[in-house]
Amino acid sequence: MVDRLERLTDLVLFLREGYPRSLREIANAVPGYPPEGEARRQAFERDKRTLRDGGVEITTVPVEGRDQIGYMIRTEDFYLPDLELGADEQAALNLAVAGVRLGDPSGRDALWRLGLPASGGAQPLAELPALPALPRLHGALRSRASVSFSYRSDERRVDPALLRFHGGWWYLVGYDRDRGASRTFRVDRMEGLPSVGAPGSQHLPDGFEVSEALRDEPWKMGESELVPVEVQVDAPLAALVVSELGEPTVTEHRGDGSVLVRLEVTNTAALRSWVLELGDHAEVLAPGWVRDEMAAWLDSIVSAPPVKRPRRRGPSARSPGRDTPRGSATDGVVEEAPREGEAPRDYEVPRVEEPSEDRHGASARATGGRVGAGQRLHRLLAVLTWLARQGRAPVAELAERFGFSPADLIADLELAACCGLPPYTPDQLMEIIVDENEVIADLGPDLARPRRLTAAEGFALAVSARAILSVPGADPEGALARALEKLEATLGDLGSLQVDLDEPPHLAETRRAAVAHEQLELRYYSVSSDEESLRVVDPADVVAVDGRWYLDGYCHRAGGTRRFRVDRILTLRPTGKKAEPSVRSSRSSHDRGPTSAAFVPGPDATVAHLAVDEAGAWVAEAVPVLFTAALTRGRREVALGVASTVWFERLLLRLGPHAEVLGPPELADIGRQAARRLLARYRHAG
């Protein structure tokens, strides 16, 4: 019986010959297809889907004769033009992919297609959220195609202009055809995958300027007229807010250390959320109607009837209908949480064993631990591209570079040595010699050419490079910038992708200290305690997670590893001491860099259960939750670990009337008490 990998490899080689082949010709020439009939057609259709999923495009064309339909792989659909990357540019792309974590292997796969084996030695520097819609939207921008999607239950038809990561979220900027104006959409709020129109169907109106549609602050991402709003920020948070907003927003520095800031607002709900995140330290002063809106929101929390519902103990008793526990994090439930921690009390995280799947959905368990035929073909073609350039390589080196076990690599290369073109005589087979130590190949110049990238691979490569170039201090004209310019010229990107990472005041000093292993003394504002503290920290890493920078290191006050948000460092000074060697080496190379595990609630955390309606469902996106489950009347139950009542009360203030605390009883009145305290402030003259 012919191995499916062998059949797929022969099919690719056969259809690359340059002219269309009918299904009858294919089945007669490529071993492994069933006898003529429906089974043959179904087998061929499965192979087509597998190849297309892996980025090998099969074109259907009319042919003369009784078959009428032929199939071929066009050269321009299989190969990329040579990017002519220099050695330094190749290395820069490799390091960019290794330095940005996107949640899937598309960046690594892109390097494989370019004939550049991915390196596993670089330390991840940044982690960005991966969304299924992103490669499709990026592809639409590259092909200048229109898109349509459902957004908050409303169908939108948009001519896209820019895909932008900013402030922890992905946004699509474009021209909304039905509203006749520029609009900005959060990609994670799109319902389902967007539909992409024909290439060239994008029609941006004359004079459309992307810069006019970009509004960095969330309170500017609305469709109303701009309204000037004055906010007072009290002394404890004044410095942090000024560093976030910029000195030009400040209208007055007061003697008590507080500041007045003036903001241009189109989205008062977003402004309210930002103000409430500052808790007792911020107050809207003017205009009066915005202040009244804030007071009305707080009053709706105070006047809500108390919940009389028993607390549930945890998801172990609610497995039917339970959603998958979330592992992502943005601002973090636990400020300065340990890297590793036990689950909070009264809660046991369920372990769900699922068969691992490759990118084509083939279960590794079903193949005896090996990946499916589609991924095997993808890896094999990557190895062959490398061998076509190098001629020979040690088995151990190839296996490490391309993620094989040595035994699987040898087996697949021995199978490839049996592949070629009809009539499969020795002169028509690929010239590959394999022994247990070395591979020698003579594959010709065609296989040495870089292969066409899938949408996901093109996006991953471009966003990795963009993210690294957005790191403060990156060389805008260096090897990576040159490599990206060549890549985008080939892909047709035309600058339609933008990645913004913030640059808090102490970032450069923090990164320098981490590289030099210099101990730091920090004056730090903690959201969880709502107070400043003095910390002595031995830095380990500085990493960006969802657009925010964090310092990981050993905190001498806490007696353990902690994560600190760099934009909450008030002052910083080197102590003149070196970090402890044990801190420098405490994290192995495979465990370095960004990780959501830093936000696991510790053993002293309490599990809170919320009931949220549709308007409050954002909480499951914005903070790490332990589980969610459906309730009646369109509501959902959300369980999350709470180690700080200050953090929890601010979350409840932002959720307002759209959330109820189901338990435990000691947390049930937290939000109401905080709202009553703030409302008293708003009932006095601003």
C-alpha cells in the first residue's frame, strides 16, 4: 500500500510539470489512487484540500477531450520570486520570528518555505494575540480586496486600509461603504471570519487618509462628535497618568500634587471605564452632562437589588456546558503574581486531555504519535528546499532544524527517494542518499527556490518583523528593516500592517539593567494594594505582552519571582550590585519570555463567580478567567481568581449594572460599597 505522503509528493511533482492533467491521467501516473470511480475522485479531492491547506495551490483549467477538466500547479503559485536576502537579513528574519510569540507555528513555517530553518535559541521578546481573522484581513489588504463581516450583529462592508495592533488590541481601519465614512473596528469583536472580495475590489474614496482614522485612545474610538472632557487625577496616580497621556493634556498642576487633564472624547463609555480603573483617584469635572452620566452609572450600581443566590463551588461540579478555561491575560488578575502558583482555594482546575492536532486537523494520536500527511509533506518540502541548496547535511542537524525525530526524518527521506515522475525509473526519481548519519542530495535548482507563503505564514512573518522594529531602540534601517522591505515588495503588503508597542518612561533603563544583570531599586505603584512600595529587584527579563512591557525578576521584599508592569514604575535606580546568579539561570531557555502563566492566581486567591449579561461579556476577553458557563436569559457565569479586593472593586465598577456577584458572600457587596463611596464625591459640586 502506498504511503499517503508518497502519493502527495508524487502528485506535487507531477502537477508541477507545467501543463494541465486530467484526473484520469493523474490516477494512472501517480501510484496509490483507487480504481476508477467515486472512491478515486474522493481521494483526489482530499489530496487537493490537503495541498491547498498547506499553501500548494492547484488550478483547475478546461482541457480538450472527454475529461474536459485538468489540474496543474502554476509556477507562480508554487514559488516566490527570489527575495535576494543577504545573510544578515536572513538571520534578522529568523531572530524576529523567534522573538515574537503568536500562538501558532506559522512564522516558523514561513521560514521553512523560504529555505531558512527556524532557530529555537532566541529568547521571545514579545507576545501578541493571535486571531483567526487576522491572516484573512491581511491578505485582503495585500490584494486590495474589500471585506464584509458581522460586527455586533450588524453586517459591515468595508474597504480596508490598515491592520493595526495598538494598546493590546488588533484594529481594522477602513472605509465603511454603508456609512460613507472611515471607521475603526476591533478585530476580536468580528463575528466569524470575514468574507474577502475579489482582488482589486477595494475602492477607497479620493482623499482618504489613514492617519485621520487613527485615534489612539479608546475614548476617541467612537462615531460621535469630539467633546472636551476635564478630569482630575489625584496625587497618588498623577505621575503615571501624565506619563501615559503626555504633558500636553495637562491644564493644571495643583499644589496638592493632583493634576487636571483635558481629553478629546467621542466615546464616553470608554472614558468612564478608564476613569473607573483609577478608582478613588480620578473624577470627571466637566462638562456637566458627562459628569451626570458618571453619577448615573454609579447610582445604578448602588441601587441594584442585592443578589440572593448560593455560591457554586467550582467548575468540577459543572462540567456540562463548561467552556474551555482561558489561559490568556492582559492586565492580569494578580499584580506581581508568581510565575508558578497553586490554584486558588475552593477551586480545582480541570484537566482535559485532548488529542494534539497539526495545522490541518490531523490527530497525532491517530498516526501513532506522528503528524498527519499534510504536515509531513510541508516539512518534507522544507527539508528538500534546504538540501537542494546545501547538497548534504548531518541527520541530527536536519532533524533538529525541522522538528523531526531522526527516525522519522530518515523514514520520510527514504520515502522521498522513491518519488519522482513517471515512469519512476531511477533517472526520474529524486537523488537522495540517506544513512543513519548523513543525507546527500542532488535535487536541482527548482526545489531550491523559496515557496509561496500561505496567508497565515505571510502575516506571521510580516507581523514578527513589524513587532521587533517597533521595539524602542530598533534600527529602522538595519538588516531586519531591509528584509521586511523586500518581503513586503514581494507580497504586496505596501505598509498596510502596523504594530505599536508602548514606550513607558523607564523602559530603556529597565532593559539595560536586565541585559547587564544589574540589581534595581524600584518605587512601584501596585494596583492590587493601591499603594506605592519600595522594591529591590534582580532583573531576569523585560518582555512585552499584548502591547505592555513587563519586568520579570526576583523581588527581595516578596522573596520570590514577580512580574512588574514597567509603566507603573514611578522611580528607578541601580543599586550598584549584580543580580544573583541563581536568578539569571533560574529560567531555562524553553521557559523564557512572555507567558500567561505569570498571571495564575496564587494560593491565597479567592474564586469569585459573576453573572454577566451580553454587555458585560467583555470581561472574559479582558481578564484571565477560570471558566465560563451559560446561564438563563442570555447571561453567562464567569469564575475568576481574586487576590485583591481593590482590583476586584474597580472591575465591578467598570462592569456596572451588567454584572452580579454570585459569590462568595464576602465579595458580594464590594462593587456597591465602592460605587457608594465614589457617588458621594460626584454629588458634590465638581
